[in-house]
Amino acid sequence: MTRLDHAAFRVADLDRSVAFYEAMLPATLVGRERHRDRWRTEIASLRPVGQDDFTLVLLHPRRVGWLLRLFHRFVPRQTRSSEHLGFVVDSREEIEERAAAARAIGARIENPPTKLDGREAWLFEVLDPDGNGVEWICGDVHGPTP
């Protein structure tokens, strides 16, 4: 059976992104290293608490970090794409807990906790420091449209 092992994102500020994901998922930093590639890439690996078979990999190409900061500042998210990380939780209460964590760290809430029309399902989405969507769902979100 094929399973998802990791997801990787380029980030403009590695420390800021690590702090965001540690607070929001929550996640634990399991590794950090600096490569000797031409971009002098720093890599941080995080594991969401309770999910030992998945790793979130954050890549910071130090040599062109300034370019990433400009890109994320001036190019609207809708223009870039709708790519996002999606996590499933067991209850609406857990969705509300993630929303409280987002408010506590001042994260930008893209979609507040919302009940989906005609479904027993809830969704919540924030943007990480680079404008990437991070979404939590519970219930039958991806089933057939009612």
C-alpha cells in the first residue's frame, strides 16, 4: 500500500516557519541541517504530534531567501495556486482548538471554522508565514456532493 511519507515547502524564514508549525499542528522538530549545495539550503524536519509516519520538511535556500520573501509578499496566494496541507481531526472541538492556537500566535485565518453546506463536516484553514494554506477537516469532507 502506498502512503504519504512527507511534504516539502520552500520557506523564506526557517525559524519563523518552524515556530509556526510547532504551535499550529502541533509538531516536534526532529532534525535540522545545512546542505552544501549551491543554494546553501537549510532543512528542518518536523513531525506532527501523534503521526510518526509523516514528516513536514521545510527548505530555506539561504542564498536566495530574499527572493522568496519578495515573492510571498507581492504575489497574491490566489495567483500562485490553491496548494495546501490538509490534516484530519476527529471532532469539531479539535477544529476549534486549532483556531484558538491560530489566534494565540496571530496567524492569518483564511477560513474560520466552518460547517460545510449539506454535510456533517467542518473545515478550518490558516496561512503559514509564507502564505501556504494549512487546513484541518473533520467529517465527510471529500465524499460525494449531497
